[in-house]
Amino acid sequence: MKLGRNDICWCGSGKKYKSCHLMMDEKLEQMKLKGFKIPTKKMIKTPLQIEGIREASRINTMVLDYITPYVKEGVSTEELDKLIYDYTKSINAVPACLGYEGYPKSVCISVNDVVCHGIPSADTILKDGDIVNIDCTTMYNGFFGDSSRMFMIGNVDPVWEKLVNDTKKALDLGVEACKPYCTIGDIGYAINSFAKEQGYSVVREIGGHGVGLAIHEDPYVSHIGLPGKDYVIAPGMTFTIEPMINLGAPDIYQDAEDGWTIYTEDGSPSAQWEYTLLMTEKGVEILAQ
Ligand code: MF3
Ligand code: CO
Ligand code: CO
């Protein structure tokens, strides 16, 4: 079962094992002996898969760039959804959320106390002071990229504006914590420590995830965590970081009627930013933003 140094690598690169993944496998084996939780082979993408995921992520970023000028007071979230659907189709890509586990729209648009998975609606019209998350996942050539951004409509309460900007900072701190062979716990620890310092709370039940060959893959990426705990992040892993941070308490609930929309329990506003990332031997790379 064990590959010889001169055998062809398991990753599909066509290279000899010794000049491909041998060093990484040895390093992970050593870490396993020290008690670290090692990723499965399925969590590690091949060079060809990585190229596909990079391209899908680039297109996902283009979709968010495209929608940006339309995110204005008076527009309904359904209109934004339609624009994203049409644009995505026009570039031969697929809005991956549409039909995913029965999800009815092309993107998630979450306003104010909606934490995530807000369903675009003709009744949700953006108004002065709103903070809005647009979360987009695109499939291209069978590969997936996933990212989200916040938008502020008109005059936003400075406390809410700070929440939006600090949540971006929390994402960036999570990215900074992402060193080769670090753990998922390192990311969550960086994000949660900062959020707590600023007096916010981090949503615990929903987090980031592996992404690339499907919308949601293992591992789960918690935004709370402890240094050195949870899976090691090895080169070749593609995953999201997407902290949801609440101005008030961390508790959330799901809309019983639509089965999707997640709200803060206390009605306080919530912000979220998301990147798709690739770990390499040299460090982390942002694929979709
Ligand atoms: N883009 C979301 C994420 O970051 C996925 C939403 S799935 C949907 O994980 F069905 F709600 F659209
Ligand atoms: Co997303
Ligand atoms: Co995601």
C-alpha cells in the first residue's frame, strides 16, 4: 500500500512521489504522532483540481464585482438576485446556490439582523442605514468558488459601520493566522479573540468549510477555536473562512416558515465576510474575495 519514492504520486500530477507529496506526507505523519488531527486525502486537492477551483473562484469574484454598483437604496434583493443570475449565465457559469438542498434563489442576501442565508425577495427593499451581506457561490467547469462581502446603504449608524469593518478585520486576522501546517483552531482562535476584545460575539453553529469540488466539503471551519486544535491545514487544501459576528449575543434561530433565513435571537445586527482560500507550502492564497 505504501508508495515507493519512485512511484507516481497519488495526487495525479504524474510526478514521482519523492519529488511531489512525499515530504508533505512525512511531515503530516510526524504531526499525527504528536497528536495533531491530520486531514484526509480527500481534503487535499490535486494540481488540476486547484486550477479549476482557482478559475471558479476568479469568476465568483467577478460576480460580486459586477453586482456592487447595483447595491443601492431602493433596490429589492430579488432584483439583485436576478441580475446575478443573468450575469452568471452570460459568462457560462452556474449560480451554485440555486436548487442547492432546495434553496430557491441564486445568492444569499442578508440584511441587518439576518445572519446568513437571507432569501432574496421583492419585499426586501434596501433602505438608508442597512448593512447587507451578499454571499455568492459559483460553479464553473464543475468547480466551485465561494465568497461574500458587506455593503452599507447610505448613512449607517457608526456602531454598525464599525461592526462591518471589524468583521472584515476578523476575516483578515483569520487569514493571517493561516500558515502552512497550522490548524483550523488557530483560525478560530484569532477571529474569536479579536471579536471578544471588541465586545462582539461570534456565531458558533455555522462556519466555513472545505470547498472546490462541491459547495460544502469537509472540514468544517469553526470561527471559535483553540490554538493547535482541530484539523491541520496542509498544502493543497481549499476552504472558506466566513465569520458571522453579532453586535449582541451569539444566539441565532432559523425561520420556521422558509427553513433558511438565520436571524440573531436578540435582533442585533450581524456582519459577515467570506473568502475562498488555498493553502500552499509558501502560505495561504486568497482565491475568491
Ligand atoms: N455561500 C454559502 C456559504 O458560504 C452557501 C449558501 S447555501 C444556500 O456556505 F443554499 F443557502 F445558498
Ligand atoms: Co458563501
Ligand atoms: Co461558504
